Amino acid sequence: MTVERAAQWLDALPGKLYRNMARAQRESARHVKEVAVRESSYRRSPAVMRRHPFARRRRRPLLEPSKIGIKTGRFVGSWEVRGPFAFSNSLRSVVFNSDPKSDLLARGTRLMFPRPLPARVVRLAEPRVREIHAKELRDTFRA
């Protein structure tokens, strides 16, 4: 590589880095949303739900509390993605559920255990998100 060619490559690097990281953010957010939809789409029979498996009157829940069952489809259909947008020298994307029940599920109530779906989604999506970002970063620095 000549000095001129190297200078051109270095001049183009910030723009290429921004574009690749924005693409990584979009792909990561799409993956996180897919995981969130999958983890909030469990089918449970009415008989199982009549046992109130998440009631606080028990020492611990009867079922995994972070797996949200599908009832009407409203909750699972309320997952949204915002971004990527620039934020303090970085790019961010946000995946959230706009259903009013999402806060209630996350915090729990006097009668129901908290349902930690966001933590489960992060744990399940993180390895793939790291792969996506590493690939885009490698592609950025390829000459």
C-alpha cells in the first residue's frame, strides 16, 4: 500500500466505522427483539395457569418467572425498536415493550413474583450481539 493510499484509507475510516457500527446496532436490535418475542410467547394451558404459578403465597414460583406466556397476543405484539441514534460518543438502540403490563410484570405486585423478562432477554441475546459487533468491527479495519 502506498502512502497516498494509506492516507485515503485513514481518511475514510471514521465514516466507515460509523456506518458499520450503525449496521451492527440495527442487526443487534433486530436480534434482541426476536429473542424478546420468543421469550414472551410461551404457551401454557389454562389448567396450569389456574394453579397461579407465580403467586407470592408460595416460597418460589412454580414455573420459570422470566418466561412470559402468550394470552391475547397484545404483550408479545408490543415489542418495539428505536435507534440507532448517537448518544455521548456512541451509538445506541433501544428494544422495549410498550404494553402497560410490562412494568407490572417486571416489578411484580403484592400478589405476584417479579417476572424478570428483560434480564433473561439480555442474557440470551448477548453472545450473538457480541458476534455481530465483532464482525462489523473486523470488516471496518479490513484494508
